[in-house]
Amino acid sequence: MRKQLVLQPRIKETGLQLIKGYNFAYLDEGTKRMIRRAILKAVAVPGHQVPFGSREMPLPLGWGTGGIQITASLIGPDDILKVIDQGSDDTTNAVSIRRFFTQTTGVRSTEKTWMATLIQTRHRIPETPLRAGQIIIFQVPIPEPLRFLEPRETETRKMHGLSEYGVMYIKLYEDISIHGHIATAYMYPVMVHNRYVASPSPIPRFDNTKMNRMPALQLFGAGREKRIYAIPPYTTVKSLDFEDHPFEIEKWDHCCALCGSGESYLDEIVTDDQGGRLFVCSDTDYCQERRAVGHKGSLPDAVKMAITRVKRGD
Amino acid sequence: MSVHDEGPLLKVMGVTKYFGSRVGCRDVSFDLWPGEVLGIVGESGSGKTTLLSSLSGYLEPSTGTVKYWMGQEGLVDVGRLSDPQRRYLMRTEWGMVRQNPREGLRMRVSAGANVGERLMALGARHYGKIRSEVFKWLDRVEIDLGRVDDSPETFSGGMLQRLQIARNLVTKPRLVLMDEPTGGLDVSVQARLLDLMRSLVSELGLSLIIVTHDLAVVRLLAHRLLVMRNGEVVESGLTDQVLDDPHHAYTQLLVSSVIQP
Amino acid sequence: MEPMIVIDSLRKSFFLHLQGGVTLSVLKKISLEVKAGECLALCGPSGSGKSTLVRLLYANYKARDGKILVRHQGQWVDMVKAELRKVLEIRKLTIGYVSQFLRVIPRIPALDVVMEPLQREGIAAHNARRHAEDMLTRLNIPQRLWGISPTTFSGGEQQRINIARSFIKPYPILLLDEPTAALDATNRRVVVELIQDAKERGAAIVGVFHDEEVRDAVSTCIFEMTFDGGQA
């Protein structure tokens, strides 16, 4: 993944006021109840998509309204919220969503994964393993993993109901016949609790293994498609594969240039017009924590400072 | 699938289908034994396609039963099967070859994926093994193995029809329903297709029900014949006997209308 | 020798709807018996129903009155009343039929056409092929034609394929309808030999022979039919 060097004004989050005239967390209590019912249903049937009455939110469709509605229906005054986008706490989306919740709830927010009770995420699962009692909320564009091969909703519902998942394997078969291996890099379909095939949202396949038997509750919200699904703690989640082409995660030849980690998902950053690039952890909090305890990457300090500033949005 | 010798594979009893007050087909009964080919002939509007749809479960008959022999359970009423059971049956022991092969194939995935789909739907999870089954069946229907990864959009009509057959046969069904399988194909292509079906029937012990208006097709392939007109079976018997010694007025008309080249 | 075919009071008429409902009575009360090792020649003027009788024996035509009993695997079966599956079984195992026309499926090579009756019984392909090759050689079909479909053959060649196919398997009953019609003298002699061989092994044969020489050479009894489909 490439990120261009872009200068961004730093948003001062101190001094934000609770906005008057809105209910706690923006949604009315009736809506929250409706969403919680949907969540309960989803948790009761792991991986099964539950329809819900998605509301108009002050963000356009396609910008995480599903995830926001789940967070809004669950968040309480004692919660500590973390919001990330592509692994970073400081990209535009993460900042906007965190600010939305701060303004409508006054709830504390954090960048530290270990400290958060609610984590709303787009496109990544944090590297730091999550604990029992935490909830991670995924933003999902297309909740239906079969949609690409079967456009009819009536048909896909039947297929899920009858466990007819042959078509998913067609996709994997085609990948192997064309590329020699399964080429799906993100949104890699998973079998939840040996029953339902679900989309893990557009996370890289690297993160799929984290979903298996995760101690935290995983919730998935699609606002535009109006669906919620869930993976309860300690549920089996298996990525679809073939016996002779087992599921594999991405590997890099590099380590993080900042903290030296060889185990995290790395972003590729283009540094100049001559093709210079370096690799850094996508999960900014993880990278910072490692550096705080003394891990170092291969990069000189000056450049490190510059990179950190870029990622922070200065 | 075990060989069974104790009775018919399919028992059709009094199948009737009304569309409102209009008769689609009325009171059709026959038995089909393993390895038998039954031809159903008639002109447009004769009810033959309605009958086929009623047998395959695509339409629900107004009255009558269709029973299929299913191993230890013996003869099972197909109409009483649950939706998942029927879908499973259609995917394993039964095959359906449609007149328009585009309706019976997934046009947006490769030929190989089309053939392998049923195997994957039934739980096959070894790519190498699936692939070799795919090659085996493409070869059997005389499709060039080099086309395995091609889209069916690039196939000719005859190739599409053969691909549809391969797609159905990969799970070794015992009964295949065919609706005008040679419709719209060039004569030489028809000949090739019929030849293929003949050898598959004798090699695999398949039972076929072929619905067609083409008497030459049934002459070549079918052991027995049902002649339908206005929804009713007007004559039935051995194929050569019905065609050479037709008794019913309509059969006589049909047979005499065929232009001999 | 034991009887293999018994026909009792067989009648056959055709009702032609398309010709204004005309009834054509072709056979009027035929009874006959054929024993193993016998060759019954049907004789009579044109229109006397000889071919019709042969076809009725094969169940190619359907009769309504009378009995056509054939000895099939030690049992008597009435072809008129038998279940269709039984008739198919009889055609497969007991009765061979050389009709006047060879119905050919395009694309199937002559050798395969001749091999088929043996393969249907489960005989291994290489054995079946050997027998077929012997048979075709005997009937003077040149080797270059073995791999070609008979659709392009001459009438005489097609007739010989027909014969090969019916004589390759030792059917207990053989029905021959003008088997030498399109053949030259050499091949007529071959067919006569084949029929003699069949008689010797105990086959019961019913035939229509236009060629008097052939008829005299092979038949053990004559069945005269009258112009109106009765027996003389």
C-alpha cells in the first residue's frame, strides 16, 4: 500500500465541546434498541447476516455508517474508544469518526489498543492481540460474500440457508487456474463456526488468522446494505482454501523501518521520485509501543521523525 | 452408486399439470429402468416440456406422483422431498440438459470451473483432483483440453451443449433429463452429440429422458417412445415399433410428415 | 429338435387414418412352427405379407390378435403380450434380425457397428474386434473400409455390414429379410455358408429369400403365403 507525502494540518482535539441538542451518541434510544436486538440475533447465529433499519447518519453512505451505528448503540459513558483506518489512528476517517463520538458522548478516546474497550476499524485488525471484554467493530461495504457470482438476493439467501457454497470455491479454483495460487489479497472469505461463509470486510488476508478464536467480540456493520453480522468470542473462523493450496498470509522481505518488526503488516511508503521506498508498520499504535520499549528499525533518526510526522498528519 | 436390479429407477404416475384451466399435461404415467432411454415426442404445445419440468421439480404437478429409487430408502416421492433434499438430488443423481446451454451453464466462469462446480459444491477440496476430473470429462465430451480455462462465451453452440453435458455428468448421475438437446445445432454437430450420448448411455448405464420434436433423434437414441399431443400421451411403445407401425392418427401424421433427404 | 418359434392364429391389419380410414388387412390367421436347426423360407407373391410376418416376429410391428411364442432362455414368451423390457431383452440375447435396410448412425465406423452386439454382452473390446474383423473378411469387406462409417457404402456393402452384425453373435433365432438382395454371387455364397453354420449350431431361422438358388440351398421347409395374407 502506497501513501504519498501529504502535508495535513494537525487537528487539535483538545477543547472539543459536547454538542448540545443531540441524544447521547446521536441515535435515539429506540434505534439503539433496534440495533442491539439485531446484534443479539447476529451473535446468536455466528456469520449470519441480520437485516437492520439503517439510519441516516451525518456521514455519507460508504464511509462507515454501519460501523458507526453499531458503535453508537453500544457506547456508554465508561467506554474508551479507539478508531483506526487502515491501521492508523490519524487518517481523515479515523479522526472524523473519533471526533463525532467525542462530540456526541464525551467519552474518552485512546490510541492504545490495550486500553480501548471499543475499537472501530476500517480495513485492519490491530496487531496487538485483543482481550476478552473488548469489542471490535468492522466497517463493511459489501456484507454478502457470494454477491460477486450471484447478483440475486433471493438466491444468495437460499444458498446460505442450504449451505450451498460451491460458488466460493469456484472463485478460488479460478484463481489457481489463472495465477497458480489463490490471488485474493483482501476480503478473503471465511467459514464461521463451520456453518456460514462470511466476508471478513476488506481486511488484508494477513489479518484473517487473528479472527480465529479471538477472545474479543467481533461485530460487522454495513450501513448502505443494512446488514449486521457477528463472530462471538472464541469462535472458529477458517479461511476457505483447498487441501493442496492451503491458506497463506502475506510475507515481506523487509522489516519495519521504524521499529524493526518482522511480524506485522507493513505499508509501503514511496519516499522520492527515484523509486525510493520503505516499509513501515500499518498499525501505528503497535509500532509506537515497540519503539517505546526500545525496538529500533533500520532507519536514521531524522528520517524516522519525518515519517512519524507524516503518519501523524502534521 | 450401487447397481440395482429390483425395479424401475423412476415411476411416474398420473402426472397432470394445469395452468389455470389450461391443460399443460394430463395423466402421464410410465416407468423408467436403469440404462433405458425414453423419448418424448410431440410438436410445440404438446405438453412435453411441461412434463419434463414437472419431473425435474421446476414445476409442481397439479396431481400425480413422481417416485425415484434412492438406495436403501427405495422408491421416494420426489414431490415430498424438502427443498435441500431436492436440490441435492438435482446436483448429484439427476442431471438436466437444457435446450439453451447458456441457461444450464455459468457463462462468466471458465469451462473448467463449470465442470468442477458440482464437485466443489459437494465438498471436494483438493484442487489437483478436481482439476483432473475436469480434464477427464472435457476429454470425454471431446472438448479440447486447452480450452479448460477459457470462458464459455468463446464456445460454439455444439461445444456449449457438450460442456453442459460434462457439467452434469461429473457427479455420475443415474438419470438425465434432456430438453431438445440438439435444437439449433448444425447437422454434423448434432450427429456428434448424439453419438456421444449413445456411448455415454451404454458406458455409464445412464437413464435418459429426451424431449424432442425430432424423430431422427429418438430413432437413434431412444428405446421407448411416448407421443404427446395436446397434453396427452396418444401412443407409446418401442421406438422402432411406434415409428414403423404407428397406430394413432396423430402418430401416423407425425411420421409421414418427416421429410427424407 | 425342440421348437423355438410357435405362431398361433396371427392376424395383422393396418388402419390408415390419413387415407380416410382405410383398413389394410395384411395377414389373415397365420400359424406355423420352427424348430432349432430349421430354416423356414417364407414364399409367396408380392404383398402376401412376408416382410410383415418377419417384422412381427421381431416386434417391430405390433399385432393384436394371435400369439407369437419364442423360446427365450428356456422359457416361452409371447411377443404380442410381452412387456417392452422383455422384448428388448429378447432382441439383445435371442433374436438377430437382418432387415432390408441398414440404419446407420453417422460417425460410427463399420468395425464398431459389427462389434456392438458382442460388446453389449460384456465381451472385451479386443476379442470383439477380432471376431468382427474375421466376419468382415469373410464377407469380403476390404480393410480400408473398416474404419469408415457405412453411410457412404454401396447398397451391397451396407447389406453385408447388416449381415455381419447379425451373424457375429450366435443368436438362437435369426430373422432374415432378403439378406442377399444386393449381393453378387461370391458374397451370396458366403451368406449361404453363414446360414448353414447357424443351422448347424442349432439356430432357428425364418427368412424371406427372393433368390431361388439361395432359398433352395438353405431352407429346410417352405411356408407358402397367399396374395391376401393367408397361408396356403
